[in-house]
Amino acid sequence: MLIGKVIANVVATIKHPAYQNKPVYLVQPLDLNLKPKGSAEVAVDYVSAGIGDLVLFGGAPGVAKEVF
């Protein structure tokens, strides 16, 4: 689980069926001081985030559910 900031929309002509009708964003990982850390990553939005929002993200299905 990482904290990051949504920095851009990702546009794709073809998506995996599991991601249809879900926004896809570019997320910049942040350190604990909210400074950029590493390279931006692609993330599928399941919680109605938007550009500029701080988000928790992970690399496997169900990772976000572990927090709640």
C-alpha cells in the first residue's frame, strides 16, 4: 500500500474488460513527507478520485480493501 497523488488521466483505446467504465490515472508515489518518490504509476480508480487528490494505491486486486 502506497500513498500517491493523482497527476493525470490515462487514455486507452482498449481496456481489459474488468476496467471498462472505470477511470485510469497516472499516480505519483509520495514519501511520508508528501514529496515525490520514484516514477509515476498507472492506477484504476474504484473510489471516484480526481486529479490532485491524495490516494492510497497498491499493486494487487483487493489491496485497498485491507485498509478498511
